[in-house]
Amino acid sequence: MHRITRRRSFRAAAIATIAITAAALTGCSASGSGSDGKTFTILQYEDKTTAQGQGWQLALDIFKKKHPDVTVKFQTTSFDGFRKNAKLVLGGNKVPDVVEFNKGNADGGQLASQGLLENLDDAVKKYGWDDKVTGSMQSFAKYDQQGKAGSGNWYGIPNVGEYVTFYYNKDKFQQAGIANEPTTMAEFTTDLQKLKDAGITPISSSAAVNQGFNQMWIWYSLVSAVADRKQIDDFMFLNGKVDFSKDPWKTGTKEFQDWIDKGYVGTELGGLNYEQANVNFLSGKTGMLIWNNGVFARVKDQSSFPWGSFTLPGANMSMGSSGHLWGVPAKSANKDLAYDWINTTLSAKVQNKIGDLGGLPLAGDTAAISDPVTKAYTERFDQVVKDDTLTFYPDYPVPGFLDFIQNNMSAMSNGNETADEYLSKLQSFYDDGKKTVDQG
């Protein structure tokens, strides 16, 4: 969850990406594979430098050795590029054999309910994937006939988990007179002000209308901090009425506006995407960065300063989820190979490789991680999964939610919208979207 600054430029790039993908797939015959069944196409959007990306390169090596007579095409698109064009890619006559797709009612649920993805129940039983993907990590792998997550049939398989933390620059903290990691929300907000008073932007953020995810994550983390399991599940799985004028939405959104007004998240965020926020932190310009484990290996390898990480202090719940999903297009001509590919990515060798790099594998051995920083980071994730305190990501429930939230995050960040105005719009959009999902 990748754009350049201007929306028009991003759209052009996304269209170009899909065009290239489509052109590449056209080179394959029936349903994206050779007529002899010896060409196998994988379409994904993970950066090869990430823990997950590196794990999948290992899986690719293993898979190719296991199937020496198969020509494997490992194709990369962008998250937004595939998300916005998934129906076009999967509904055509020439499709990839296995794809990575975004989870949630707004994306995966629609693809499943419209018959574009294969039901994986038999493969799950055959390979025992439900023994590796357990508990809340199954929530967005399953969808019912209406495309609602949380129950029904398996349509996707995650490899990793995710949780959001604050990475922090220890030198910047020391410069601002902060000796220890905060343990309460009061201590944390005091530290934000100390950083601001020291001339340091406390949190590196972004609010571009495409790929400006950081502000959305800060907002939802503050909502999660005062939420309980039922409130989150009602919102996420469309259970009953959700009143956004009440807590946790009211308190979380008011706090978010306060952070904007006090300059805790920087300024002119509408022109920044998440990659620019990452770079600002890695270059030592800010005190903290809010992101998930997708940047862990990068911070570990590229930061030139001592660093640490912590979840939002004193929070009831933490933002996080299972990772994106492997799915098999209904029109895939090589479904058995697709299942074997997914199974390879869940193998102990690949999962432990991802774990060594801080990628939070769902079927890895945390005890086998040798680096103490990586091990501690993974153990913290294992604990929040065990405690069932992950609140998933806010864009999952209804179609179009990601674009809607990002547009309003940008408006709030630029001072063009208040917390109350946003919550009112949020209520209308969510309620309308829920009706659409309920109607199938």
C-alpha cells in the first residue's frame, strides 16, 4: 500500500503498468498459459527489496527447480495499478495463473463475489493451509456470496502478517530531551511537543490522494487506541449500525485534527506520498515514521542513526492485519501449479527467510530468528495476534473506501476540512457502501 506526486502522472503510470502487463500476458495463449501448459505466469506487486519480496525470490528459485520444464514469468505491477484494474485483468481471455490482490470487502470481496477468483477450499484442505493461517489471520482470506469478509469460502492465502508501529530516531529523541520510549498516550503527546519545540518534525507523514497512506494510518491508529473488539468488528464486517459521531471515531478523529493543528505530522502533506515520508525519516529529517513491517528491513539496513520502534503507547488496540493475498484467477489454465506456488511461499524455508528479515511470516519459526532486534519485533506481533487486538486497515469494508479516505485525509491535512465534517462524510459514504455490499 506506490505514486508520484501528481495524480495525473500516477494515473498515466498505472495505466502504462497495466498496459505492459496486458501486453506481456497477450504473449501467452489460452487463459494466460501456453497450450502445452508449460508457461506459468505470476503477477504480484511487492518490492523485491522487502522481506516478503526477498522471500518470494527464494520461492521462485525453489519452484523453478521443482518444475524445470515450466517457463515461469514473474511479473510485477503496482498495488494501485492492480487494485484499480483487477476486474479488467482477471475478466479477460488471457489472465495470469496466480495473482496477489488486496484483501477486504472493497477489493477481494468484490473479485470473489463476481466469480473472478477460484474457490480455494479444496486446496486449503489438501495442503493444510488452515493450519498455517490461523485465528484473525483468516478473517480476510474468506468471503461469502455477497463478498463480505470473515466467513464463507477461502479465496486468498496470506503469507505474512502486518502491524503498524512508530519507528523512531534515537538521536532525534535525545536532541529533544526524550530519554525513554513513552509508555502512555500522555507521555507520547508530551514527547511530540518536545520534538516540535526542538525544531524537529515529530512524525514523518504523507497525505497525497494516491499512496499518501501515512495520515490514514495515523488517524485509524488513534481511533484504534480507544476502540474495543466489537466496535472494530461491527465497522469492519458490516455488523449492524456504526455511528461515526460517537467514540471511538469521535475521540480518535478529534485527536488526529489536534495533531495536525499542532504540527506534529508536518506540513504540506498533500504533495507527499508514503515513499517520500519513508525517505524523510531515513534521511534523518524527522523524529518518527508510522509504518508497518514492510519498511522494517529497510530501516534496519539503510538508517544511519540508532533507532527503535514501539506501538502506540497506551492503545487498546493496534492497526494491523494479515498481509495481501495470493489468489488463483477463475480463468487460470494452470491451477495446480498455482496451488503449488502458494504452497511453496508457505514452506518453512521461505517463511523462515521472511522471518529473518523481519517480514512477520505466518508459518515461520520466531524462535529461530537469530537477530535480537528482529526477533523482538516479531515476538511483539505474535503477542498482538494472540491477544486479538489487531484492528485491520480502515479501507476494507466498502467499495471505493480507500480513495474516499485518502481524499478526506488530504483535505483535513491541508486545513480544508474539520473532524466533524469528515465524520459526517464518512457516515454517508460508509452507509451507502454498506447498502451496496448488502445488495450483493
